[in-house]
Amino acid sequence: TSFGFKEVNEEEKAKLVGNVFTKVAPSYDLMNDMMSGGLHRLWKDRLVSKLHPFPGMNHLDVAGGTGDIAFRILDNINGVSHRALQNGQAEGEDDTKIYVLDINPNMLAVGKKRAADKMLDSRCLQWVEGDAEALTFEESSMDGYTIAFGIRNVTHIERALDEAYRVLKRGGRFLCMELSHVDTPLFKQIYDYYSFSVIPAMGEVVAGDRDSYQYLVESIRQFPKQEKFARMIAEAGFQKVEYENLVGGVVAIHTGLKL
Ligand code: SAM
């Protein structure tokens, strides 16, 4: 694995990732808006619409950080129950549980605070400090699993995929959104310039931290291409593995089912 221009081993990578997110946690949401020009909001909406959330579901959002995906899932579900009520259907037992798992307590702390500010139902949201590679949830306990901009940071991607497969129920959905690879030559040039020059500079100015954003760009380059990552997901046991590119592959959403 390379960080900046030096080679680092796995243990060092785990530590670096920890430091990166501890440092960026306070400026994390602002940086996302700046770097993506607000687009990450639409990408996350897209991810959640592909999940088809439903009231009463058990969902696990891994690398959930500051809660962006979990909040959208809840909004989506609340929309569904609200429409059901309007149509005269009785409100069911709403025992929806959305677990937000992250390895970094600083990111979770920002998320918890945001949930409190939004006055979200705290019974539905559970914040769990943990590692994507060794989940503490029971086998076949989840209807859905999402990981957004998270799997790239995990040391052993295969282990995280195996764990996703293990905790999902049969029929459960796996969705992964990640910064991916751009193929079109001209667009690739622009994108490379943007990521190698603009992003680290922005990190320095906005977050006072060039290195963390240099790491971000490096880790995108290291991540497997769309087709290869799809094969890895299938190797973990998932069926109907597909992916959708957004903005020409800047982002890809991979999906799979546990059948
Ligand atoms: N999903 C959120 C979003 O889309 O805004 C946060 C994405 S953030 C780029 C990546 C997150 O992955 C960080 O909060 C980091 O702490 C977390 N992370 C890194 N390695 C992890 C691991 N092994 N297990 C769980 N979370 C991890």
C-alpha cells in the first residue's frame, strides 16, 4: 500500500486511516460539499433509493461516519410510513433499526450530535464503534448493508465483504458506493488534475490538512477498478452483482444480493 510517495504496511495503513478521520471529523461534511460541489448529496440519495428501505427493517450502515446514509434511510422510511397512514393503512409496529458502524469514535460523535440536532428518533438509530472486518452482529440478522466511501479505507477488503455476506439475511441487499475509476481519456485528464492538484490544496486551505487529502486521492487510485471489484463481491458469495457508474465512474455503486 502506498501513502503519498512511501510504502506502508497494513498495520501502518490502519493507523493512518485512523489519524486521517480523527483529524478530518470536524471539517468532514464541509469538505465533502466542497470537493464534490455538493454532488455527494445526490449520490447518497441515489444509493438509498437503490436500497428500497422499508419500515421495520434491520439495516447496517458500515463506515457510517457522520450519519449521512442512515439519516437518508430514515427519511425514506418515514416517507413510506407517512404515505401509508395517508392511504388509511394502519401504522405498523415500527421497529426499524439502523445501525451506524464506524471504527472512529470522533466521526460517530459528530453523527450523534447531528441526529440530536435533527431530533431524529433515537430508538431507530444505533451508533456502534466497530470494524468492518470483524462485525459483532449475528449471522443473517440484517435486511440491508450499505458502505459509502468506506471500503476503500478498510485494510482487507475481502474480509469486509465476507462479513457483509455473513450478517445479511437471505434476500438481503448489499450496496457499496465508492470513488472509482474514470475511463474516458479527456475526462480522465481533467479528473486527475482535479484530484492531484485541487483536492490536496483544498484540504490545506479548508481543513488545514494537506496530507489527509493527499491520502484520499492516493487511496482512490489504489482501489480496484469497477469490474474487478464486482468480481470480488461475487467471490464473497453475492448474486446478481451489478454496478452503476455516476459521473463517468468518478463514483460507482456496486450492488449484490444474498440469495
Ligand atoms: N459513509 C460516510 C459518508 O459517506 O459520508 C463516511 C465516509 S468516510 C470517507 C469513511 C469512514 O470509514 C470514516 O468515518 C472512517 O472512520 C471509517 N472507517 C475506516 N476504516 C474502517 C473500518 N475498518 N471499519 C469501519 N469503519 C471504518
